[in-house]
Amino acid sequence: MIETPFASAKRIVVKTGSALVAEHGQPRHAWLEKLAFDIVSLRSRGFQIILVSSGAVALGRKSVGNSVSNRLDQKQAAAAIGQLRLMSAIGQAFEPHDVTIGQALLTLGDTENRRRWLNARATLETLLESGVVPVINENDTVATDEIRYGDNDRLAARVAQMMGADVLVLLSDIDGLYTADPRTHPEATHIPRLDQLTAEHDAMATGANADAGVGSGGMATKLAAARIAHAAGCSTLITLGNRDHPLLAIGDGARATLISAATTPANARAAWLAGHLTPEGSIELDEGA
Ligand code: GLU
């Protein structure tokens, strides 16, 4: 059983991957209904939840006639189609609970540029105040290779940082971090909690999630996300998403890896600068300096 960080949390960002929301190019409605149920239950206990969901590309691929291509323009066209299907499926899952969802499509620039960051934050705050569940994805249709996250794990971490979330839940196809990939190393052991992330942990994550197929984030990107969250004073929980009630299961002690927040949460602006993915400019010091 893991020590759940939910007890003291107020705001939680939940990230779900393509393999959870889509299968053979179709939405996994039954699973989404369970996820919606869990989110509604947590909200009724006073938590604010922001959902970051992948799946646009996976749900649109068939309609652009190619289910495997990695060509950027085809993926972007697939996302343009699939994003609508994704939101429609998520909206349907919340309908029985009379809960409204709102879509925010972000690009890297929205979380790197201070003015856009503040603007996005104000919008998401208003959605939360209005009782809406914000559903976020990367704006895949316009984000090109150089200016995109490419994986929603880090996007979710930046959203958690932007919104001052206490917990980031990464729903994965594995129930946490192991000392090695348990699918190829049966002797690998599960790590329930980490207070620091080191290069040693990065080495453990290599390939741990690589064969999931539809999504682009593996365990390595999950740890990169956890690092951003950690510095921003947000704990990260990596747990298995493919179960009936993935969020309620956490409270019931489901196996997970908790990466705790830095004990002294970094000053928000300093953390924002530290988490930059695309450095702009450089400083040169001459001998005299
Ligand atoms: N944003 C992409 C999508 O919605 C997925 C990125 C990822 O797999 O993390 O398909």
C-alpha cells in the first residue's frame, strides 16, 4: 500500500494516455465512464480535477487512411479529426453526472511564455470556479516538431505547475517505476516512493513502457514530468490506468510510485524558469568578467 498524497491535496491533474482512451481507433467508452465516475467522486469530496488526455491522433488515424504513419502532417490531420471524437467521448462519459467539460488545447509556447501562461491559467481558473472539468491536450494540429511537447506527460506536468496543483496522477500501462523493465527482467522490484529523482532512476526507466504502441510517452517521459512537478512543489503518482476505477483505486491502496514534491516548494517563477524546455538566448562572459 502506498501513502496516498490525496489526503492533503486540493487540486489534482490527471493524465491519461492514448492506449487508455482508444482501442483500434475507437473510444474506450466503458473505461471513460469509470474515469468520469472517479473524477465526479473526487470532486464531491472537494478536490478540483483537471484532466489531460491524449488520444486525438489515435482516434483520427483511420480517417486519414493511415494507421501507422509517423509523418507529422498525417499525425496533425489525424489529430484534427480525432480531437473532436475524443472530446465527444469524454463529454458523453460525464453526461450522466450532469458535469460540463471544457477543452483547452495548449502548445509549448503557452507554457513557456509568461503572458500566455498567465492567460491560460486565468481561463483554467475560471473553468474550475464554474464547476467545469477542464480537459487539456496539446494543440497537435498546429504544433510542429520544434515547438511541440510531443508527449502529454510533460504537458501535464507543466499544467500542474501552472495551476499550482498538489498532485499529478500519470495513468500508465504499468503500476509505477521498477528497478528494471519487469516485462523483460522478472527480478525487477517495484519502487513505491521516491523523494529525489537521480540519473540512476532515469536508467531504470529506459524502455519500461516502450511497447505501449499508441502513445508517445514512456516511463522516461513520466520521470521527466515528475521532475518538473517535483520542482514546482507537486507530487507525482504513477499508477496503472487500465483498471475499472483507476483513481478510486489509489485511495484503496493500489500499487503506485509516489514521487514526492520538493520539501520546500520552489518559488513559482523560479520553477517556471527552471522547467523551460526551449532556452532562448545565451549569456557570454569574457575574461574581464
Ligand atoms: N497529443 C497526442 C494525442 O492526443 C498524444 C501525445 C502523447 O501520446 O502523449 O494523440
